[in-house]
Amino acid sequence: MRLLNCPGSHAAEAATPREPETPDAVRDGGTLIHAAICGDERALAQLTPDQIETKEKCERLEFEAASKYIDIEDGSHSLTREERLWLHNDELEKIFSGQPDVIRISHERHVAVITDFKSGWAGAEPAEQNAQIMALAVLVANAFDVAMIYGIIVQPNAMQGPKVSVVEYGPGEIVTAERMLRAAIAKANQPDAPRASGEWCKFCRAKLNCMEFQSRALAVELYGQTSELSHEKLLTMFDHWTVVKGMGAQLESVLKRIIKENPEAFAGKLRITEGRNMPTVDPMKAWGALSEMMAPDEFIGCCKVSLTGLRETYHKNTGGTLKEAKEKLGRILGDAVTYKKSEGSLERI
């Protein structure tokens, strides 16, 4: 949670206008999956087979994990999804909010289980180290009559870290967590609240105007000008780069908006180039036009087949569950599908 790591980001974001969001497959897919889990039929209809599989995994893993702490089968507990909860000050003014993906509460046993879904490939911090789960636990403790809270992170696609992690908050831990959260909120509301750059900068819309964030970019540039880089300097440069590498898309979005609103804003210095016409070939029409000029195997060699597209069509035509369709299609295709392992990405350890 950025507020704990960078108290000054709260005021900085409040003073920064929101830019129109550029398409992001991972973010947009995650939003659809979350909405589908909440029962949104329109979102469910838009999911790809892979996204449906992620949704089903999230639901199964959440059910299995929560069942260890609450008797779900007897139906005596309450269940809410995506409910916004608020923390209040002594004057009952709203000062902080959060929205757990799932809250299950056994009112008889005064036990709550909260779950946060992560549908992407990047692993989140385990629940016991996760500030977001800590804040959600505080909100649940203030909203409901519970004495024990279990916080769960479910991330079925994570390339690193556990698929499911759990943290336990008893009465003492809840009190400590609330003190930490309220102290962070009070610090963030100070006029001179400090800022600090780190991984939490990724989703902060104020980073383009933030000197702490820009210092990371400057550090990358300065290190890059060094003729001989030691291993330690390379690691430091990598740490800075992981923070600033997402700045480009946001900067481009801001500049494009300015130029569209005022084409002369950067006259003679910067412009938006004309978009390229990206070709799309209809395979049936192409074969009809070329069938007398090349052999079928030559034409097929020029075509790329989408495995995701095949799964979608096969599932639609055969019915059944997505998992069954995926397994049957795999057996039918056999060695027609080959896999090439990609090169791994860099990860700090």
C-alpha cells in the first residue's frame, strides 16, 4: 500500500489531474475477471477462455482456503464481494477506504476471512507481508463484530511466490495494525508529508511531477554514462530502472492529450505521427485468390493459428466446461502444438 511507503503521495495525487487510461491488456483483463467473479454477466461474456480459467481458479482457491477457517458448507456465514469499507476519525469523518474482493464472516464465531485476488503473472507480496491486506483487516475489524481475521491473497497465475498465502490477525495484531494505519494517514495529511520512490510508484499518477521519482530516472542516466560498471552499480541501476520503466506510457499519454487539445503547444518540437495502417488478411479470401498459384501446404505455412482462438471456437461448438474442452482439444491436436520456452525475465532475490 503506497500510503505507508510514501505518505506524500496522497497530496501529490490529489493535485494531479487524471489522464484517460491507455489500453492495458493485463489491467483490463484483471478488471473483467474481478467483475465476473462478482456476478457481472456482461463481464463474464467478454472473458477469453484463459480468463475464464483464471476466474475459476480464483474461485476454487478462495473457497478451499476460506473453508479452513469458516464452515462454508452449512451456509451460516455471510458473504459480500467488492464492498467498500470506511475508516473514521474521532469526529466520525471518513478518512480512509478499501474494498476487499471477498469478505466471509462467521458471526457466531466472530471470525472473518478476507480475500484479495491477483489475476496477473507478477507475484504480489505474501499476505503476511502485504500492507494492503493489513489495511483491509483494519477496515473489516472496524465494520464488523469480529475478533479474528484471516487475510488471503489468491494469485493462480503468479510466476513467483505462493498461489495462496494467508496471514492471521488476532485482537493484538488488529490493534497494532490500526495504530500503524492511522499514523500513516495522519502523516499523509501533513503539509510536508515526505515522499519516497519505490515499486509503489508504478500506479501513482503524480510520478511525472515527483522529484523523488525523477531522481530514479536520473540515477539510471548517470550510471549509464559510466564507462565501467561494477556488478554492484549494475544492480543499483536495475533497482532504479524497475521503478521508472513504466513512466514512458504515462508521459506519452500526457503529451498526446496536450497536443490534441492544442496542436501548437510544441510547434516545431514535437508532433503526433500519422498512424500506420496495420494489415489484416482474411484467410478464406486469400486462399481463394491464391489457390492456383501455390500449394495448400505452402499457403498453410504462411498462416499462424491462434491456440486461444481454437480453444474459444472448440469450447463454443462442443459445450461442456472450459477445462474439459481444453483437455479434449489438447488430445485432438497432439503433436500439432509445440512449445518453445521463452527466456526468463530478471528478478531481484
